Amino acid sequence: MGNVNYGDFAKALDSVKLTAPNGQEYWMARSLQGVLNYVRWENFEELTQKAMLACDSSGVPSNHHFRRTTKMVPLGSGSERKI
């Protein structure tokens, strides 16, 4: 990661961290995309797919660590669509 200030990086990760009702911490990929300076979602999605494959290949079920989610975003017409 080149010349990185790890304290700043940790703060950036903390700034997008979410906490489930059971206290479990988690991150949304779209938030991590910005923290990791990925401009295009397609490139970041490819990275997450590789991470899931690495989990599965090492005997750790990726579905224990990665969940597909959707959210509704507003469109210019006033309607919404899932992303």
C-alpha cells in the first residue's frame, strides 16, 4: 500500500464500520471501496470475489464472512431501485 499512515487508515476503517444488534462489527463493501481508493465498483467487486474464493479455498466458508446485500437508491424520477 505504498506510503501509508496506518493510524489514518485505521481511522478511515473505523469511520465506515457498522455494528450489528448483537455487537458484531462489519463493513459494507461500497464503503470499503472508497477507503481503499477503488474508483470503479466493478474493480472492487472483482477483489471481493477473489477474497471469497481465497476463503473457500482455505477451508473457511466465505458465507461466514461475506453477505450479499441490497439497498434502495433514489432515481431522478422519484422512484427507487435496488443496488
